[in-house]
Amino acid sequence: MKKIRLQTRHRDEMIDVTSEVWSYVKETGILNGVVYIYCPHTTAGITINENADPDVKHDMLMRLDEVYPWEHPKYRHMEGNSASHLKASTVGASQMVIIEGGQLVLGTWQGIYFCEFDGPRKRNMIVKVMEG
């Protein structure tokens, strides 16, 4: 298992972490199995989506902000970051990617993203590779 530290720069952002995950998979030497990518935070998450067109990240973050606005008169959470909790739950805390022949099995345009919804912050991402 490896803990990867990230420094986010904005309140909402998607950071491509595909190369960090790929590096750790290579480091383990495991050729076939799965890699788990986990976010141990309640206001951030992990997703897999297109990594060729940066407008996809923009559109995803924009729409999440429309669905879960930062301010809402009915929010009750005292920290004032209810929107970030809702976004993180929608995106999810983890992803799993198959490893075959030492390669991540991702679609042509797919990348792995750490999604920040309450930044900027120092964050951790946990990566674990299992053979099989």
C-alpha cells in the first residue's frame, strides 16, 4: 500500500493522478491483478473519466456546482461545506482498475482523477495493488 500526498490548489478541481497510480503499479512488479485507488476524505473523491479534453473536467465541476451549490438556505452543516460532502458522495471514495500484462486496463481516453471539493488542502490518496 502506498500513500500519495497531494496539494490541491482550488476549492473544486480534478487532478489527473493516472501517472502516479501507474508508477506505483510498475514499482510493485505485479503484472496481473487490480489496483485500488481510495480517498480517505469526506470532501474529496476518486473518479475515472476522459483525460483528452480539459473541457470535460470543467463541465463536470460546473454541473456538480449547479446541482450542489456552495450556499443553500436549507443547508444545516455548521462547517458550511455541505456542497463538498454531497459532491464527494456523488463521485465516490474509490475506484478499481484491472492490471493486465503490467498495464492499467483503461479506455483510450480514460484517466484517473482525484476530485477536490473543499480546497485548497493537503490531501492523501491511498493506492493498493493486489495480484490475481
